[in-house]
Amino acid sequence: MDESQIGPDPSHAGARRWPWSSAGYVTLLILWGLVSRMPYVTDFESMGKDGPEYINSLALDETYNVPPPGNIGFVVLAKAAQVLWPTPVYAYAAVTIAITCLALVFVYLLGTRFMPRPLAAVAALAFSCDTIVWFHGTPIKSYPVWMVALPAIAYFGTGFIRNNRTSNLVAASLALGLGSIVRNDVLMFGGPLWAGCLLLGRARLRDWLLGAAIVGVCVSVWFFSTASLLGGPRAYLQIVRAKHEFHEQLGVAGRGLIDGLLRNLVKYGIWLIWSAHLALIPFAYCLWRYVRSLRRRWRALALVVLWMLPSCYFAFMISTFASAQIFPLTLLVYLGAVRGLQLWARPGNKILPVVGGLVIALAGVLQFNLTPLLEKSNQRNVIINVTFLKYTGAGIRNDYNYNLVDFGMSSSLKSVVKQLRRPEPVPKIPTRRLQGKNERLLRSGE
């Protein structure tokens, strides 16, 4: 296949009709998403640091306090889910699990653009078993929206590059716009990728205007609806600006090159290695093969750069404050890993890439379900728990939402390295939040 066209091979992804095999793979992926995430839905009144704010914001009144810029679509979806699941935590869990299942579908569909359907399904399965991806499948966190929006934009956008159809343009624009309603920063993370697809597809002026109109309407919906709850556009912008300034204090502008850039790079790297480990080797091989054939695959690599640039800028220069910030790269790692196994295997060998992808998936399953939390006996154990081990099933079951500051510990790179070498006693043990008895959460049943 000539991948310079960013299009599917007619033998497996190019058929216009929806093949029965794809319907089967999609069904199995959705069932796996449900079966693997539902057991970790707990009875706590909140899950995650921002859980109380999300739950109380279900009232959709002037007390709305979801971390800016608001992610109002995520809250509205949970509000709608309360029709079936009145308990707020179950409503949010239903939304998160549904988003995760939808993400697996689009990871699969994007994979069919450049490899056979069975390999695309294996790549989506392996991605779902990544321990940090799995961890974010039930808590009240809107990060899984990235896992839907980016592959959806890429899938429809590459379809537009290949056939210049208005339907693909509309779908890519809706993926960007609707994604930004659910989680507002999708506009920043997915915008360059969307624009790149239009450029490579040689979009006409009317195509640009149509796409921009769709995205603009969606952005207006979330901007003005959120602003109406918070006292108007000016008040809303002030809140967003204050939040941005807070994050800048954690990045290069506030902490310099060591505790800013270097610390962000280290955190990003160790989260990726902790979660994706086995997949990184075949992914690196795939990337090397693509770079070697740059002339033929430059369009694909250009889209990869546009896919990664916004998230890398935010994670490295502003702040790496959440492990989910590796999701844009993680998506590419698993797709690239299975593709790398395919490139490495001899022509016609369909077994190696499938088996290799399943081994990667199995390693993730074992890691997520068997990794225990360490006793909080010293600062080294706390650092390991907070940095790695809480992103597991044990972390969800124990509602382990702590950060280093909760223990009175410094999060500076110098202090962390010191404690890993010569651990000292923990300054304080934070009390466990009895979230079900939090007075502020009584409003959640409204």
C-alpha cells in the first residue's frame, strides 16, 4: 500500500460498505470495554480529585465549579445519565465507560486506515489494557474524551484527504466541535490535526468555511452556556485566565528549566514507560521505518506531528500535572506497535503481529490487576505509589487519590531524587476522605 495517500488498502479498509468482520470486532471491543471497566465502579460519592466539584456542578447553577474551562458537556451527559442512574457517581461512571468504549471503536477504525482489520482490533485491545488508560475508565475524569476526539478527527480527516468528500469533512469537524463541548481543550489539542487534514486534502474555501462554521457553533455552545452559569463571558474568561496562570507557575515560566521543563519531561517519560513499556519497542521500530521512507510517508508523519505538537507543548512547557496527558502519544504508540510488528514480520506472516499485540495486551491486564500499593512507611514508597502504583486496579479500589503534597512532601525533582536514594519518614499521613459523608455532596441528589 502506498501510505503517502493516507488511505485504506482496498483489501481491508477501503470497502465502502461496512464489513461484517468490522461489526464483529467493534462489538467485541465494546463488550470488552464494558466488562473490564464496570467492576471498578465504586460506591464512593466521588472518584478522583475533582470528583466533588463535578458532582456538585450537576445542579448547573451559579455554584458551577468544574475546573476551568468547565467541560460542561461532560457534566450535561452525566446529568442526562441520571435518568437511568440517579446516583451521581454511577451517572459519571456510565458516561466515562461509554466514552472509553467509543474511543476503542475509533482507535480500531483509525487502525484500519493502514493495517488489516484483525491487527487494528488487536491494537485497540492492547491500548485498552494500558494501565493508565484502564485506570481512567471509571473515575470522574474527562480525560478519556481525548481518546475519542483525536482518532475520530484523524479517521474522518484522512478519509477527506483520500476522497475529498464533504461527508468526511463534516464528520471530522463534528468530532472536533462536539469533542470540545465535552472537554473544552480538545479544541486546542485537535485543532491543528483537523486543519492539517484539510490542508493535505486540498480543501476549497467553501470547505474551510463549512468546517469552521461547524466548529464555531460547537465552541459557542460550550462557551456561552458555561459563561451564563458563571456571571457572563468576562467573568468566565477571568476564571480561565486565573487557572492558566496557576498552571504556568508549575511550568517553565514559573519553575525554570530544572523543576519546570526537566521535571515535566521526566514525569511524562516515566508515565509512558510505566504504562506502555512492551509496546514502545515495536513502536520505535515502526517510527524508524516510516522516517526511512520519508518521501513516501511524509503526509502520515506530518499528521503525527500535528497530532502531538499541542499536547507536548502543554505538557512540557506549561505543566505535566496529570498522567492522562500522555494519552495523545499513547494512542499512537499502540497503533504504531502493532504496525511495527507487521512491518517486522515476513510478508504474509499474519500470526506474529497478532500474537505480539495480544502479548502486549496480556502484560497490561496482569500489570493493572496484580500490582499492589506499597505501605506508606517512608517517602520512597509514597513517591512510587503516587507516581506509578496508584494507576492500577488497587489504586481505584482503595480510592487512592493522593498527591505528594497531601503527605507534606516536596514534589521538586531534587527532593524526589533524594528520597528515592535515601528515603526519610513520611512527614504526615493524610486522613482518608469519607466522601460519602461529605456535607457538600448532599446537593448531588438534586
